[in-house]
Amino acid sequence: MSRLLALLQRETALAWGRGGGPLVAVGFYAGVATLLPLAIGPEPQRLAAIATGAAWVALALASLLSLDRLFERDFEDGALDLLTLSPTPLELTCFIKCVGQWLATGAPLAVAAPVAAIGLGASLNLAPLIFACALLGGLAFAFMGGIGAALSLGARRGGLLTAVIVLPLFVPPVIFGGGALDSFANGLPWRGGFALLGAYAAIAVALGPVAMAAACRNALS
Amino acid sequence: MHGNAKLSKRLDDRVITHLSIRDTAIRRGGRLVFEDVCLELSAGEACALTGENGSGKTSLLRAVAGLVNLDAGEIGFGAVDVEDARAEGLHLVGHADGLKSARTAREELAFWGQWCGGGGGGGGIDAAADALELTSLLDLEVRRLSAGQRRRLALARTLAAPRALWLLDEPLSPLDARWRTRLSELMQQHLDGGGMILAAVHDPLPVATRSLELSA
């Protein structure tokens, strides 16, 4: 157990420093959330209509930022070799790496998401649901993203490849989360979309580590 | 010393006392690196693995650790299950040392000591740092260490978490004359405690009891 805690601590610390860490992720997020209204036009009504959707898409993009280094650095410097020489199954190791990624970038982004949405004109009472959706969606983004990061190990320009692999996997959470937020804003039942988002996150957490471990083994051998 | 005391305390059926490499062949990228390589190594023995660049020394070490697939042959660890042996019975110290340059030497040594040793605890880490004279360097970031100091930090893992089989990839090359002697002493202590060493080397390995030459 102490071994897993030590790994979680290390992974969170590394993710915090990776590619600038949460500050860069949140900064990028703020940048994308600002660009969208500049392109669409300043009318508050029109902005309010797209506020939650824009905040949600920006969140998915910002989650991509530090993904490419999730396994790449450990692969290059030999740490991934040493991580496999342990009684801890590689699946569990991958799981903890993704949890670290989520704590270091998903959680700060979840705090920034309601701020961005409200800044774009979403109503205040949406804030708790946006936070919850971003937290849950961030989990799905981290674990699905981990699959892409592991699959692109050893490839040249692996970062771009990661994005191309991962973006299709981000489609369901974007639809479910965006749907739940839209329904809530319009006074419609929103729990279904939220539950589907939760289900997708659960699938990502359950199956992601298996796929990541297989991809890592393949890259190492 | 400390490492070997712990090792002998754990001398049960989970500790590797034998390594056998039988008729192994490795193919990398379609090219046959070597074939028909055999080696039997028992507790207390060290083998110097020699050969030209590209003759497959690193590949053989990684194959023993289970990181490279064999094309033919098999690798066994005596009575110990192969999975258990690789999970808990061996250390691999190579060029890619797994040390993160932005973290301090103490953080890295503490983490890897705990990762490899399970229980962890500060005692083993302090003793390992002491044996490799790293104590005054522990608060530095890994990027500030010289190549030799960095190698010593990687080697400190083997003392922080006692494991029977050491797989060392050119352990001596970045070290100065004094440290080559000192490392040989530490390796001898490991062997005296019932450990085994398989080391890829270009220079003579003083503690080696046998040698294996790979030809490209």
C-alpha cells in the first residue's frame, strides 16, 4: 500500500511539473474559452447560448495538453522498465499514473470550468453542475487520454499522434456532459446525461489501465 | 553489508539462488543479435558479459529482466517462479536510469527504494546513501549531479532494497578510479551475502568468477 501511495505522490508531483502543469493547462483553457467568443461575436445572448458548450469543449482540449508526456518521459529515461520490475501489476501502475494526472490537471481545470462558463454568460446556478461534470469528465479524459499516450509510445511526434487517437474517445463525454448541462440550463431533466457521463468515466477507469498496460508492454519489448 | 544482512534474513524460497539462460536467441528489428547463448549462475557468482558494441549485451540483460522477448530458448530462476523473480528478485541498473532530473536525489532514492523494496523505511535509504557517499548530495536535484554521481545514485537503489540478482549495464564506465574500486567492494559484499551479478562490461570486472562473450 505504501508503495502505491509513494507512486501516487510521485506521479502527482511529476504531472504538476509536466509541461508547466496545472497553470499552463488552466491558462490554455482560459485562452481557448476567450477565443471562441471573439470568433462568434460579442452579443451576450448569443454567447450565453454557447457558454456551457464552449467551456466544455475547451476543457476537453486543455486535458490533452500534458497527456503526451504521461508515459513518454518514463519510457525514454528507463523509469517504465523499473516500474514493471515490481510486484505491483502494470495495470495498477497505469491506473495510479492516470489518477496523478487527474489530480494535477483535471482537478484544477474543474475549478476553472465554472468560472469560464459564467464568464461567457452561463447562469450562476449552473456552476455546481459544471464543476461536477468537469470533475467526472476529467476522469474520463485522463484515462482515455492515457490509452492514447501509451499507444503512441516510441512514435515520432507522439504528442500529435496522441491527440489524433484520443479526440474520438473524447466524443462521448463531450456529448453526455454537454447534453446534461444544456438540459439543466433549459430546465429539462439532466440526470440522464450526467449518469451517462459517469458511466463512461467508470468504463474508462476500469478498462483504460488494461489497454495502457498492454500498450506499454508492447512498446517495451 | 546492511543489504546483505537483510537479504540473508529473507533467504527463503522466494530469493533467487540460481539463474539459467539456455540456448537463447534474440532478434531485434528482424536482425539476429545472438543465438545459442547459455549461462548458469549460482548464488555468490558474478559473470562478466563482454562483446563488441551491438553484440546484444544490453538485450540479454533486458531479456533476463523480462523486458525483451526471446526468439528462442528460455530463462529460468531455479526454484523461483519467473514472474516472482522478475517482480521482486532482481535489480536492473542501465544507461536509462529512470531518474527524473527535476526531482531531488533524496526523493528519487526514497521512491525507488520503496518501489523495489515494498516496505521501504528510511533506514535502508540512509544506509545506501551512506555506502555510496551520497549523503551530502541528497538535497540536490538530479540534474545537478555529474554522470558518476548519477550512476552512484542509481546503484544506491540496489542497496536500499535488497534483491538477489543484480543486472548491471556497464556499471563502471562513468566512475572514477576510486569509485571503481569501491563499487567492486560493494559487489563483493553482495556476492558474499549470497547474491548474484550479471554485468555487461568493457573493462575487466574484478569480482567476476566467470565470463561470457557475445559475438555479433
